[in-house]
Amino acid sequence: QVQLVESGGGLVQAGGSLRLSCAASARTFRRYAMGWFRQAPGKEREFVAAISWSGGSTYYADSVKGRFTISRDNVKNTLYLQTNSLKPEDTAVYYCAAGGVIQVVAGAYDYWGQGTQVTVSS
């Protein structure tokens, strides 16, 4: 069982940056592939970024490639998402998730956090 708690969301102007964090409860954190997803009002949850258990492999949605960076610290049991050059269309609730293998599909992940709101004003 893994409990995930996101933080770092907030209100930012377009072009600004936020660093999202996801703290994991389990010492087995290092065994899990991790992902970030987001959901805007009235839209389906969508893939943002994913990282392998070692951090050696990363994947990004085309919409955030070059602007967002996913990383992890397996000593601190924490996942990060550095978001730069934010746009109003990045406004959503951002969720972190843990799963057995690195995937871009939400259904492949076993554990989810409660989400953190990111709002980008124009």
C-alpha cells in the first residue's frame, strides 16, 4: 500500500513556474514507476509525465514537452514535477500516481494522490 500526497499547486500568471511535489508513505517507493496526470473541469484525466523506478527513463505528453520536467528522489520518497512557461490551458488538478511499470495510461497505475490545484491566469 502506498499513500501519496501532492503539494505545491497554486495560482500563477502565464509564463510563471511551479514545482509540484508528491510525498510517498512507503519505503518501497523506489520500486514503483510514477506518473503525473491532470484533469481540467469537464475534461477527462490526461497523462502529463512519467518516470521509471530508477529515474532513468522519462516520458512526456507533447503538450508539456520542453516545459515540464519530472524527477524523483528515492531517498526522500518524493516525486517532483517542475512546471515552467505555464499557460492558461495548463489549469487543472494535478495528480501523482504509482504503478508497476512506466505507462501513459491512467488505468495502469495502482495508487493515486488526492490532487493539487494549479491555476494559470492570462
